[in-house]
Amino acid sequence: MRKLLGRFGMIAKPFLRAVILLPLFIPAISHAQSGWWNCPNPPTISSVTPSPWVAGQTYNLVITGTGLLTPTQPCNEIPFYVTLSNGEDAALFNVSTLSATEVTATVTVPAGDSAQTACVTVEYFSADVVRKTASPNRGTCPTVTTDFGTFVPFAVPVCPGPTITSVTPSTWFAGKSYDNVKVIGTGFTTTADSNRTGCPVTLITITAADGSPVPISSVTVDSKTKITLSGVAPPTADPTETATITASTALSTGTPATLTTQPQILGNQIIFQNNPVNDPKSPPPVVVGQQIALTTPALPSGITATRTTWTVDGTRIADYAPTTDGASVTELKDEDLKKSDITFYWVYPEPSATVTYEYCVDIPEAGNQCSTANATFEVDGYDSPSINVVDNRSPSVDHLDACNGVPGGPYLDFGVLHGPHTPCTAVGQPGIQFFPEGTPPGDGDTFFVQIVNSDIEHETGRGTPYGCRARPGIDGDYPYQGDFQPSSAVDAPEDALPNDQNRATRNFNATMYLFWKSDTDDSIPVPLAYVPWKFEAGAHRILGIWSPSGGGTDQGSQLADPSQTNPRSPTEPQKTLGIPIWNGLATPTCGPQPNSAEDSATVEEL
Amino acid sequence: MKKLGALFLICAACAYSGSIFGQTTNGAFSISLSTDKPTVTAGSNVDIRIKLTNTSDHVVDCATAYVGGFDRRYLYDVLDENGKSVLKPGIDPERYPGGYQFCDLDPGTSTGNRGSRISWLYDLTKPGIYTVQVSRFIGNDEKQGVVKSNTITITVVAPEPPSAETK
């Protein structure tokens, strides 16, 4: 039926309408039969706005012309109808005759992807009217001739409605340019088609998620199904956003035909504490030792990164968890730097530390593409950290009293001790005192850690030489004296002098570190400053009385420094990036030492 | 050991035993004893933590005197399941060079949870359940007595035999 109508519709359909309306016209038939030639001049249509139309759209029309009022009998009706050149009808409704020269109506144009001509026709009807041969007029609209006269349709171009089915490449990286982007669809109007049909060449627009236009250029409508162009993805897109690419007829009136598809634009972000870090003018404040856990948004389903790479400025490490039993620095490894997320710690202050994350993906039609995100951090640290040292320079021989049933006796002390020996309570003055200096960058603990680098005691006299040697390690406890918030640290190494020897020496070498540990979650302690210090103390016994026989000390505060990776001498603690490392407690081993030459030589080195 | 006689050694070791000191006083401070690892494998280090709290209205001494991680400022009772001391023989902590760290504790304040490696002086290499209690002299004069801590239990378990795969 549709095919039949398509072939004969221009003539047959008005006739069919007349047949359908026949019962209404019966009273008028006699008049028509006797006087249709007395009808007013046939109505004419001089304009239809808007024009042209786009397939698939609905328009509110204003039709102007002459003789548009409903005539009197026998000229019963002036029905408007719209027929496309392919034979399809366009639905016309809400027809309202305002005057003899103006009618309004609403038309819905059938969808289609080819240019058409819509014929807007008005004619007198009568049930027995005889249609004459139609003849072409105004393009493809045939003139309708009946017994009432000749009615000339008004031709309105109908432009195809474009659709987009795909965009290639369909994934773009923010900030990158793409040439030879292919937009595939239907109903595109080429320049040649435009010249032939009067329909505008199809326009392409691309809009970012925030509504801003995406720059495009070199747009060419190659065919009814293909457009090529060059585009630049927005540089500040969200991690993944969806752009809208629109094909339209760009008509100045009416609703443009707009059909869209949505290519993905892949952005890149570094996220810290649930917020993107992308403004170098406002770097997020962090502190040394704070855990920096950075994440990146997940890629859309179906897209897998072929490569991910982090670069982090400054002295940064993966972990440092010191205990009494040991401390080691875990540096960031290559595999840490090749994951989509990264966790690390800055050890030293960094006024402006840049972190970069790059990932690459293979995009069909675009090849391997990479995107880079940068984040800048301000790493705050202790202000002017140092250790103020009070060195009393007082190796001495003190007599400590009995305690808990054990007799007292002489002690070689670095400092001054009085009263009973341990485990009772002695009093006196330490040989060295350490005071933390500086201002912390926030809440946290400032504490000391002492590493004994070497501790050699040697006794000679009447019997077999006797000595003690300590393996390097933590002095006593981590932190020093188990105190995470000390106002100071003191030390007074002491050693009981025997009653069967007459000479004793002790050479002690240690490094006192000042640490700070932020109260932020999962932070690590970081070194601030350190004091290498040592003393050499000697004592001799004459006539049963022990007396000091000289000795000296040396110390000096220094700042922790990432360049200090290896100790410069065997009596310095091991370090990684300036961070002290150790393997357990400094534990002395004592016993007879017949071969005293080695110890003596070691003592001389100090 | 040449420098000290055997008898003296026994006495010296006893100097760190709290059990011989019967006088316990409600002193100017309290001692809280704990451990991070209530169960350890035989042969591994055994550490306890000691927290001293000044409960008086005056400063009290909180000095430490470490040797090998063992704080000599305390008296220790480390007993096996039969109530016998597991003190290692032949070790006199006073004969080891060590440190002495003076410390004043203000009223109402506490020290940190200081570590003390008791396995340096006590033999905890045999599987079993051990009780540990420490005490501390109240002042310069030992006649003032000691303050004792709570008692904790440390379980020493035998090492797991190597699995068949590692044999």
C-alpha cells in the first residue's frame, strides 16, 4: 500500500480523502455539480516558514498566501496536506486559519537520510471533483488540477537528519590533538549535496562535559556517511569525561537536527587525601615523614594502561620502621614506580616537590597514547633543627657505695656519680647532655636515638688482660630511654674498675640522633640532626687507689643530610640517604683478652 | 672470671633479684609492666616494657642504666613454672661497661614504656610459662624499700620444626 501510495500518492491521496469525507459532502454535491466553476479563484501559497525542514523534526508553520479562508458552498473545504517527494505524508495538525492570507499549522516531518521536497498543498475539495494531470512545478511538486481549478503546491526542501553511529578514535587524551578523526553516520550533507538541494552542509560540533566547545578544524563531509576532522581534547578534563559530538544541519530556524555520540576523553589526575592535586599555586601542605599515598582514577572499563610511571622529586623512601631490634630504609623500587598508585615518605623538607604520573594506553586508530599529570607538594620540615650539646668533659673515677648486698667500689665514669651503684639510685652529673633545638612543623614527637658505634674497654695489670667490646647498635632502647617526648637526653657511661688490675681504658664512640615523627596517620620518624661524640677515658691504680689518667671528648652537632649514605669511617653509624640504620642493640661481650695488641691499636685509632 | 671471685659473682647477680628484697612500700611511684610479645619462640630475645609513674608530689628518680638493652636500674624476678629463678649463671651486669642516664620524673607524669631485654640476664630458652615482676628502689637509701610492678606472664614456645618442603 505504501509503495502504491508512493507511486500514485500525489494524485490518489487527495481523492481518497474526498471519498472518506464523502458523507459530509453529500448535501453539497448538487451544488458542486451545478456550480463549482463558480468557486473563488484557487487559493495560493506564497510562503511557508520555517524553511527548509529537516527530516524527523516538528515545526510550527506559518503559511501565507491568498484565498485561504474556507469558501462557501460548493467549495466546501480547503484542506492542507503535505507530501514528500518520496511519497510519504507529513503529519499536519493544529491547522488554524487566521485570515485569508495566513494560516498556522504544525507539521512533523518523517525521518529520513536523503534530501526530499515537501509539497504543501491547498485545494478545494469536492466528492466528485475530477483531478487532471499533475505537472511539475517548483522543483518536484506537481501542480494539481481539478475541476475547481489549478492548485500550485508550495515546495519546501527537506534536509536529511544526520545521525552519528561512531567516532574513531573513540578515546581521546585530554590536551592532545587528533587528526583524521572519522565520524561515521547517516544523513550527512556534503557540499555537492548542498549545492543541489539547498540543504546546509552538515555541521559538526564537539562539546566537553562542562559545556565548553572542543576546538575542531579541517572538517570535511566526505559523503552522506562519513565526516573527517581534526580536534583537540580539552586540556583540563576530569580523569575521564564524556564529550558530546554533534552533527547538525545548522539551520537558522526551527530545531536543528542534532544527534550525538559520546567519545571518551581520558584525563589524568593525581589524587591525595581524596582530592586531586593539580594546582601548583596551591600545593597541599605536607610534612616530612608524613605518609604520602597517591592514587589515580581507574581507567574506564575496557581500557588498560600499557605503561604507568611515577617520578617523585626529593629524597623519598618507601618505608622506615625503626625498632630496638633494627632499622632499615626501604627505598622506592622500580616496581613501586610502575604501579597506578604509590605510597612514600619525604624525609627532608622540600619547598616544591613535583610528582609526575604518566600512563599510556593503546587506542585503536590512534596508536599508543600517553598522558601526564603533575602535582606539586610543599614538604614542611623542622625549622632550624639542631642538637645543643653540653659536654662536661669530665671522665672521672668515682667510688660508688654498696647496693642490695653488693659491696661498692671504684667506677670509671664519663661524668660524676655519687651514692650507691645500680640497681640503687646514684646521683651526680652526666658527662654529656643533649637538648633539642628548633621548631617542629606540626604536632608530633621529637626524640633521641643513640647509636653506639664502638665501645671498647680494656684492663691490664697483674692478671690476664680483660676487656669488653660492644657490637654497634642501639644504646639501651628505641627511642633513647624509651622517651618519645624528652626535654633532653643525657649519658654518663660508667664501668666498674676491678681490684685485680692496675690500668683501665674505655673508648666510647656514639652518635646521638634527633628524630621527629609527625602525628599524621602512618607517619615515619625522620632524622633531623645528629651529634657524633666520643670520649677516651683512662684510669690507673697506684697503691690500691684508682685515679683518672687523662682522656678527652669530641662532639659536634650536624644536620641530617641525604647525601650521607655510607659512613666515612668504621666508627660512624650506617646510613641510607642520611637515615641511620642499625641491626639490634649495642651489646657488649666481655672476657679475658690475651691478645691485647688489636684492642690497643683500635684505641689508638680513636 | 678473674677479677671477681665466684662467691662475689653469685652475690652480684643476686643484686638484681627482687625476690630477696622483702620490703615493699607504697612509694612515690608506681611501675607498670607489659610486653609487646607475650608469646615468644625459644631462643629469641625477650623484651619487657616498664613504665614508671610518679604518684607523689615531688620529683622522683627515673634513671636508666642500660647494658645490652637490659636496664640495671630494676630488680627482676623472672621465674619458671616451678617458681625458680632462671637467672643466667656467671653474669654480673655491673661488670659490663654500660651507660647511666639520669632522669627526673615530675609529679603526675610517666616515663615512656621503656624496653628492657631480660633475656640478656635470664635464661628463657626453654619452652614454658614464665612470670616476670620488677621492682625499684625508692630512693638513695635502699632501706626505704622498693616498689614492685605487676606481674606478667611470658610464654616461650618451641620453634616450629621445619616443614617437609624445607627439609
